[in-house]
Amino acid sequence: MTQRSLRPIRSTRLARFASISGRPAAIAAVALLSCAQPATRVEGSAWLASVRVEAQGGQFRDLPCTVQATPIEWGGAVYLAGEFTGRDGAGEWQTNYYGISGAPVVSTGGDLLGACSKTFGAAAQRVFGITPRAELDRLLERGRLLGMAPAWPSDVTEPAGVLEAGASVIVLDVWGDVVLGTTGHVTLVRDGAFLSLGHPINPSELGPCLYAAFRAPVLAIHPDGDHRAALTRLGEAFGAITYTGAAGCYGVRRWPIPSVELRCRLVSRSGRSLLERRCFVAADPRRWRASLGRAAPMLFWNCAPDVREGGEVEMSSPTTSHAFRVEPGSAHDDVRTQAHRNLHEFMRTLEEDVRRVEITIRLDREQA
């Protein structure tokens, strides 16, 4: 990361930065704040603005902040430095909220300036990166042109309900009885599409992708040192992320999305069902096997904490199967190594178009 001074800078310094970086985004970002948006100027190159976030009970709050037009390069994208100053229900604060990624930064005139992005914790001031509006507009265009277009299920529809900018969301790779993903906010909603997070989900996977997007209703806001942490729950699904770029994530309001179901069953010696758990993995052709490989051990141990007492484990899909046995009295580490090795070997044999995988754990004894 190349970090510039966070002090307000004059037009000559802006021009010099633009000429050095050679990035149109740097020029566009500065022009965005200094000319195009009716924000209230504070001092030098600082503007008053606000960050819109979802609060407890589905209400929305506008948190005041100061935006400084100081471009910062991070991972090939140009951000601006910003600093929170104000109060909320949790008390005084002057720093970032956990999970605030993607929250829209709005000028005093009500226009979108950009989206909250990365936090720069090593800076002399507490700052957060703002992905400029120009970068968001480009992300919206690229998402429409290059976003993944999977074979949607026949019953796919646009979910009911209103999706607003600032809504708290969770973007998931795995959902169900195992949940793997990240939280953030919706930046903008337009013509059945939306932007969120303000940064890529995984910087190494830029481009077309497939993730599930769920609402994340806020239950409470808790102080956590200098930070504020939102306690949320997993809400209803409202769409799919189909493209991720340096400026954030592009999604469409469609549900259900193509997925792979993983089901794990614990049964007694006679076949009586004792416990069942399941989860779903987004059917992204680039990474669904890896995602399934991460979720499978979690689901397995959720169902079979006492498999060390002995039992058979069978893994199957419509076209392939694999089994192994756990001997009674096996050490925990030995069972874990054996289970993980066999699970991952089985995952490598799965077909590209598989949509359901089952794991059955049959205990040697009758009751768990």
C-alpha cells in the first residue's frame, strides 16, 4: 500500500498526485468532491458528509463524518481518506464501525460521494477509505457487462420487499447450518441491480463470481473499545453477487441462485435417524469444490462428535461414492486427520454439474 499524507491538500498537490499516478480515477475522485457535489466545505480540502447505515429495528441513521480529498492507492484502486466525528446511541466515537464496508457516503446536499471501504489502522489519524463515486459508476457498468450469468433455476424471481442504500447485508459463500461470508452494507440500488461492500470479497478473485446475498437485520450496536460493533442476525435472501472488482461487489436481485447442497446425517446401527444438518454452497464453477471442502468438515463434526466410539462414514453423490471406517477408541486427532483426508479426496471426485452431496455417519451402537 502507498499511503499519502492525510492532511488537507491543495490543488497543486492534487495535480501532482494525478500526474504521478497516471490514474484517471484520482482526477475523477478529486473533481467529484471539489466540483461536482454540493457538499459543505470545512477547511482546505475537507468536506462535511454523512455515512448512512442501518440501525436497530430496521431504522436508518446518518452518521456525520469529515471527508478529506487525499487519494490513497490500495490494491490498484484509488480511495479517499475520511474520518468519523460524532455521536450515536453507543456514545462518542471517532473511528470506523465494524462491518461498515459499502455504507454510502452522502454529501450535505444528499448526493452519493462514494462507499466506505478499507480501514487504514496504521495511519496517524483514524481513517477509512472511501471508494469514489466515479469508481462505483464504472463497477456498475462492468458488472452489467461482465457479471456471471449462471443457469438460473426455473423458479428464480426478484425477491419481495424494498432494498435500500445503507441496508445491512451479509454476503455468503456457504449458508445453512454452516455460514461462511462477510458483512457489509448496500451502497446503491438501481434497476434491479445493487452495489455493496465497497471492496472486493476476495482480492485474488476479481471478475465474474457467484455469492449469495442476505439481509442482516441489526439487533443492537455495542461499544468495543474505540469501535462500534453491530450485532446482526441472518435475514432473508435478496439476491446474488455476480461480479466483484476493486471498487466493490455488483449484484442482481434474483433468488434462488444455483447452489450445491451438502447434507450430513447421523444414524444408529439399525438406521434410525438421530440428527441431520445441511448447508448450501454457491455453484461458482471456479471455487465451489474449495468451498464445499471448507464446509464439509464443519458439518461433519457438528453431526458426529462421538464418532470416535466407532462407525462407518459414507459420502455419495448421484454418480460417485466413497466410504471409510472409524475404529472404536481412536484418538481424536487420528479421527480428525482420517476424516479430513477422506472428505477432501471425495470432493475431488465430484462432477462439475453435481448439485447434491450426502454424508451418512452410521454409528456402531444403537443410540447416540
